[in-house]
Amino acid sequence: METNGLSALGSPRGTRKKRRRVGRGHGSGWVKTAGRGTKGQGSRSGGNINPRFEGGQLPIVKRLPHRRGFTSHRPPNPQTVNLRQLSRFEVGAEVGPEQLASAGLVKHAGKPIKILADGDLEGKTLTVRATAFSVEARRKIEAESGTAEVIT
């Protein structure tokens, strides 16, 4: 019989633990109550309780309505606009959040906007104002004699 090769593959000793078979006779060591204690809801089959259940007391989620929800302390993800989309503006135009929103390129003019470098400006000189620019986008805008202004 071959002792090496694919037929000899297996888990190393001690990595696979046998399942505990409760309530299967005295030899198992888990007889009578099978580790469930005596009497009560937890000892019955199907007797599990929702972790939020507080024994009939008014739950904390109902007691503290003003604590519901959550506010992230991280800044929101910026809305992104690609250079390819900016090529629709006229040569020499000043493109800011309001112009991007009116053109339908972003949903909200008041939220952060980041300009990404996908595409080209096709020879257009623009003044672009946004919250952030990728390094490549800034390089492409300035290569076309445009300006990239960071606003806050």
C-alpha cells in the first residue's frame, strides 16, 4: 500500500474534534438532562429565548426611544465625477458643485465631490472646483491649461 501521495492526505491529528452526542446513554457522559440543567424553558425542546427578551420587563429598545439609530463619525463617501463627464462643458467654463448638480453629474451640490481621472478633457480648458481631486485628474486638468481648485 502506498503511504504518500493524494490517498494519504488527511487532517493533522487533533485538528478535527468529534461532535458531542448528548443524551445518548451512560457511555457518553451526557445522560439524563444532557447538559441542559433541570426544568424550565431552557431545558425543553424548542425552548430558546430571543436575546433581547427581558423577562416581560419593558425592553430597553422601547424604554430609550431617543437612543435609537446611529450617526457615523466618518465623513460621507464623496460623489465622484470622471474627467470624461466634464468634457460636456464649454471651453473656459468654471465648473463647480452647482454646475455639476444642474448638469445631473452629482445629486447634491452641498455634499463632497471628488474628480477622478477616467477619460480626457478633449482639449478643453476648464476651471474645476471640487472637494477633492485624484492626483492623475489634477495632472490632466493642468495639462490642458486648466485649473483644479479645492473647496471646503
